[in-house]
Amino acid sequence: MKKDDVPFSHNIGVQSSDFEEARCFINSRIDDREVSPLSASGSANNLLTCQPLGGSTLFGAQWSEKVHVQSDAQSTFHAILVLSGRIHCNALNQDIPPNSLLLIAPGKLADLVWEKSTRSVVINLSKQTLIDNLGVPSLELLRDDTTLVSGNHQDAQLLKNGIECLAAQHQIYQGNIGVSVQKQWESLLVAQLSDQLHRPGTENLNILPARIRLATDWILANIREPISVCDLLRVTGARRRSLESGFRTYLNTTPAKFILRHKLKGVRETLLSDPDINIGDAAFSYGFNHLSHFTCKYQEAFGELPSETVRQRRNAHFVLPKKARSRTV
């Protein structure tokens, strides 16, 4: 992707001065928005592109005029990575400078002023993909605010690297990226955003009853160790029926499935982030002693084999920033 390019140029949705056409294109694919030009230079030529990723969609956008974009309450997460120019977020009363990331939670409004010629990538994340990849029963268990992630933050840098790699692959295949590869990219981008998608400070919610929260905290703190339901009964002092009922009521799962899901998630994150580890060692580090059983459960959870996850990481060629590399030494 060249410095001044709008990504995903093989899939152009709108290239015209008609703001109503642009609004209709956006609203046919994501939550409804109002688009109001705030300047009139007489040479408007808006450019909107798109790249489907499984159930999610990435949009490249460049408005030729200063525009005000507003939405009603959103149904899923939206992320905006500014490539050049500047966007003002009225909800935060802050400017979003280049390389920074704006994350808007479900239920929140998009109320943004794009400066003239600003280029950005807008990510509409699939609700089901978030639930499947983050191991939560509903989006209500994730963060519920609008947040700005600085361009110096590792998460913003990794996302930008990922989008640049995806844009390059888009060019190679002239926009015709296969569905299976789309889903791999979708999972990878969600994994890179996972820390920002969870509520600040913890993966678990204050709305959970104390004993259920204690159980989930203890599971996550000891996720690499062998964990049984009996361990949870000992730690929480709860009765088995009460504990299992609480997990079903508040997390829509059982203690055993919660443990398995987060062990599998840990292996997946390891395979995506550590180029030196093999599948067997990654699985063993989370307590999976039988590779065939692990492979079956992994495929059930993520819709792909562990080897496909490793291939996805190799194809992505993510470049870690120096700060991130120094942490691994």
C-alpha cells in the first residue's frame, strides 16, 4: 500500500462527489449513518472501498470535503484507524491523529468530524466472530465505551501492520481473497484487538457474583495448570450445583467448558505470537497431553486446524515494533 493510497482499491464501492450515494453505500453494509458535508470546495470526489473478512468488513475511506458522520447506537464494535489527516471524536472531545485507533463499543454513537482528505480504515467487526473468538456469550461482557488508542501503543501498531499486510494481499489477488483466508484474517485482527475489546483491567465483569468472579479469576490466573471443577469448589467454597448454575446463568457455559475454552484460546494466542514454538509444545504448555484430542477441540472452537493458524501467522508477516520485540528478550 503506497503512502497516499486508500486501501482495497480493487473493490471500489463509491468514487463520486455524491454524498448521498456514499451514505447509501455505507448504510447498506453497517449500522445507519448520516453523512453531512461541512465544506464545499467544488471538487468533491469521495472514495470508499471495502474488503470482506468473513462476517466482518474493512472499509477504506477518503472524504474530499470536511464531513460530519453520525450514527444511532451501534449493534457491534467499530474500529477506525486513521492513516492520514485527522478525525475529531465529539464523544471524547478529542482529535484522532494519524496511526491512532478509535474503538466504539456497541450501544455507543459514532459522532465524528473528518477533516478534508483524511484517509482511514473503518472496521465493522462481526458480532458472532467476536463471541466465537473471545470466548464470551454476548458482547455485553466486553467493554462498553468509546476509547482512543494512541499510535504509539503496541495494539495500534500491530493492527496497522496487519492492515498493511492485508492490503498487500488484496492487491496481489486483485480483491479476490478466498473465504477461508478471509476468516483467518478476521480471527487474526480480532486477536490483535482482544486486549482493547475486553473491559479495562480484567477479562471478567463486576456484574458477576463474587464466587463466580473468584472462580473465573482463579482459572485465568492458573490457566496453564491442570484445573478441575473440584479445584474451583475448594477455591470458592461453593457447592457444585450452585457453581455450575452460576456459570450457566451468567456466562452461558459450564466451568469445564470455560476452562477448556480459555486453554484453547491461550494456545491460539501462543501460536499466533511465537514463531519459534511448535504446535505440540504450545498445546502441552496448556495441559493438552493428547495431540489428536487437542486438535479436534481446537478445530471445534476456532473452525480451523492448529496448522492453519500457524500458516496464517506465517502468511501475515506481522512486524513487531521495537518495544514489543524488546519484551520478548
